[in-house]
Amino acid sequence: MKSVERAEILDYVTYQEQRDTIRTRTLQQKETRRIHVGEYLTFLFENHDTVLYQIQEMMRVEEIVKEAEIVHEMETYNELLGRAGELGATLLIEIDDPGERDLLLQKWLDLPQHIYAKLESGEKVYAKFDDRQVGDTRLSSVQYIKFDTSGRTPVALGVNHPALTVETELTEVQREALGSDLKD
């Protein structure tokens, strides 16, 4: 997937002037790439445009103008993107009750080995998690993951953990969006 390059990034004042148009277009892209799996898991698949938007929003909010800080934001957010044949996503583990959340994040410590994208052939491609986010005693509720589908578009996302087993079929619109991202 094409990384964001420095030449694409607008200064935060120019971005602010164009923000409404950019925001509307990007939020439409994000909506088709937001996939809920069961009661607690939401996958937000990233692409070039969603990452560019995140960078621009950080620059606007933080009023970033120094070149080194802009490059740092760009490098950080580009890590969310998959390489050729991969899909990158942010996984949100959404549990409203703090006590239940703490308990489940401890119980699901080994969840990273059980999340998969299912291909049309039925093959399950398991997610690669960022090791920097997996603790020793509990799982973080926000994870950055990648699925190496070798360029094949998933038809479902699922979990086969002993304490959480669920699978969600992707809609045609979601499959088209992810397929398009894999071609970039």
C-alpha cells in the first residue's frame, strides 16, 4: 500500500481551509472500512487517505510546523499501513464497564493468536500484532495489526479464542474497499 509522502502533507493552516471537504471524503472511506465483530471488537482498516487524514488532524490539533515533528507523525502513521499484499487495521476492544474491561483484557491476553481474516477459499490468515503493544498481564484495548493476505480480499473476520468465538461476514462494499486497498 502506498505510504504517505511528505510532499502530500499540507501545512495546518491550508489544511484547515480545506478540512471540511477532506474530512467528509475521508469519513466516508473510514465508514466502509469499519467492521464490527461480535459485541466487543471493531476493526478500522487503514489506507493511504485515512492515514493522511490522521496526520493532517494531528498537525492541526497540535499546530505542528517543525519539519522533524511532521516527519515523525508521517513515519508513525505510515506504520499502520500494510506492505504489498497486507491490510493494516486498528483493532478497538470496546468494553464500556471498566471492571469488566480490566477482567476481559487479562483473560484475553492471548487473543492476538486467535484473530483472523477468512479468505474466499476458507483459509484463515491470522493477524500480526505489534509486539510493543502486548503486555505481560493484560492486553491493550487498542491494537495495531496487519493481515498478510498475499493480496487476496478477505470475506470475513473472526476470532477463535476459547473465551470468545465469533465471525462476521464482510459486506460487498467492505470487500470492494479492502480489495481496492490491496491493489494500491
